Amino acid sequence: MRIAGRDVQISNPAKVFFPQAGYTKGDLVDYYLAVAEGAVRAVYRRPMALKRFVQGAEGEAFFQKRAPAARPPWIETAVLSFPSGRTAEELVVADAAQLAWVVNLGCIDLNPHPVRADDLDHPDELRIDLDPMPGIPWSQVREVALVAKDVLDDMGLAGWPKTSGSRGFHIYCRIERRWTHPEVRRAAVAFAREVERRAPAIATSKWWKEERHGVFLDYNQNAKDRTIASAYSVRPTPDARVSTPLLWDEVPGCEPEAFTLATVPARFAAIGDPAAGMDAAVGSIEPLLELAARQEAAGAPDAPWPPHYVRQPGEAPRVQPSRARRAGSVPPPAPGKDAGPTGRRRTTAPLVEVARARSEKEARAGLERWQARHAEVVPHLEPADVLVDAMRGRSSAWYRIRVNLRHVPPDLRPVQEPLEVDYDPWAAYRARG
């Protein structure tokens, strides 16, 4: 294809990438070219991690931080450093040809960092990620989004909303490039706690899943190495939903299933990009940092960081609130497993592990079998009691499901049993060793 003055080869365009909807790889490329103005704006000169679905949306994805060695000379890169001390030369997109080349690698969605390639140490985006707990209705996600807008308005920041294309919701704020990653994350923690203070029944800033309810504001999406699916990214859902920028007037009545690979190009042609003005609306996080100082003076410690970070100064203890400190008080591992239901963090919460699977679909099928076998338990479970964790393997994600039996009467609580699905993400790696 001739795109932006360059020849871009698209391999296997007829390959079906979305089996249920029937969309092909060629359809995916055509979609991104139809919305290229908005899609490129969202990732413009941002290093991005590659999440490749070479077998399509229902196949196993793998993560690739480093740019492929075999690439055209017009593909740009930037070298990032990570908390581990390692570095990676990541791809940078600045035009539609580069965008199409990345999509041809099997990247269904785009996952850029919140920095530009010319200044990797100072983010220009504050990212607000609304992540609903299982069973939380979409209407509650919209409610929390509107509370978040009120907080942003009070802080003097312009928020630009978009659906995530999955279960959640995103709000981005363009900020001045004069704060470090830890400072931007500190502002995000303060923001999350303020939304929780204003709407405690529907929103939470609690990191540990056993404490969460409603919609979680994931402040750690602002930690240095985190990426989020960008605006106009297609997501690997059966109907090829799109992470779609909205006008605030649309938020109270929006439905995520309305925005797909098939519908968004016509919307883009009709109304343009609702986020087109974001780059001109640069704000300051000073009010949020002042709020953080007040919260800390009132006794709030730094919130937990992602587990692969070293312990940070002022951080709260990085252990689950219910973690056991005496021998013999933790749930046993599943039969045949060395680690208990919570992996290396052992807990006194009445947790049972149900499944470890390559895909969320397999894991949830295992949960359904467990629920059918323990039908007397199900009525006592609340949505937040089913814990679905996307776990990072060596190069791809896998899924774990646990059930918290805290609301189940003790005499009805089932014991830990063999896992319904027992996938070992490290088996092939150990075998090669």
C-alpha cells in the first residue's frame, strides 16, 4: 500500500483476525487508515510496547518491548530505561505509514508510554484509569467518570474522556513536561483518593483487591513503565470494540458496545476527533501535588507501587491487609502446587484458587464449573469476591481466578481443591533450560 508517501507491505490481509465478527487483518489496517489522524495524534512520537496477536484476537498475545531488528529505515525508535535497570529500543510512530507497519505486525491495539521520544523523563500525560470490579454495571463507571471530571475541574485540569474498549474508562490530561514519573504518579494517587472521598460508595483507591469495591482508580498506570491502550485502539474483543474519545456531553449516555471497528470510522468522518484539542490544553499538576501534601500531612502514606518496583520511601507496607504473621494460619496451596492461593503473598483471607489458564475464557470456564459444583456457595458471593488477575508470564499474559469466601458462612466454605484449569506459564521455559 502507498501510505504517506511510503510503500508499506501488508502481509496476509485476508487472514481473519476477529472470527466472531469476521473482520480480517486487512479490515484492521483499513480501519486504522480511516482514523489515522486521530490514532496518530494519540501516539505521536511516543515509544510504545508491542502487544502482538499474530493469530488474531482469539490467539495468544505476546509482548515485545524491543523494536524488530528487520525494519524499514523510516521506522523511528527511542531507547527507554526501566526500573529493572534494563533498556529497550522501542518503536515510535509519527505518521500513518509507520502506524500501518506496526499494525501489520499483528498489533491490534496500540500501547504507548505517557512521554514523548524527545524527553523520556517527563510525562506530558496524567492518565486516569477507571477499572470496575467484577459485576459492577457500566452505569456506575459513568458515575465515577463524572465525579472524576468534577475533581479535575476543581484542580484546573482539562480532562479528555474515552472508553477503554474493554470494561473500563480512561480520562487523559495534557500536562506540562516539568515533573518526573514519581511526581506524576503522586498526583494520580492524590486524585484517586479525592474521588474516593467524594464518592466512597462507588469508587475506591485501594490497591489490594480484597479491599476494593465499585470502580478502582488505578493510579499505578502512571508509574514509569506502564502503558495503556491509546485512543482509537481496537481491542481484542469478539466485536472489535474501539477505545473511543468522547465529548463530556456524551459520557452520561454512552455505551461501549456502540464503538467498534465497523462504526467508529463513520463517527470520525462525521464529527472528527473529540480529543483534537488536547495538545493545546496543557495544565499543571501543582494543585494535585498540594492536595497530596495535605493528604500525607493527615497521615496517608504513599500507596503501594507495582510489585516489580523496589520499596519506595514513605510507601505503606507492601503486604495484603490480611496477610498472616503466624505459622499455620494461611490457606494451603492447591494440590500439586508449591504456592498458596495468593502466590508468594500468603494471606489469612479465606481464599481458594480456582484456575490458572492461558486465556481468560478458559479461566472463567473453570470458574463456572467450580460454581456449579458449589451451588450453595454462589448466593453468598458478591461481585468483588471473584478475583480475576491478568498475570505476566515470560512473554505473554496468563490468568488466575481466586474466590474470596469472606461472605460465605464458615460451615459452607469449600476447601482448596485441585485447580479446574492448571496452566503453568513457565513449563516451556524450564523445559528449554
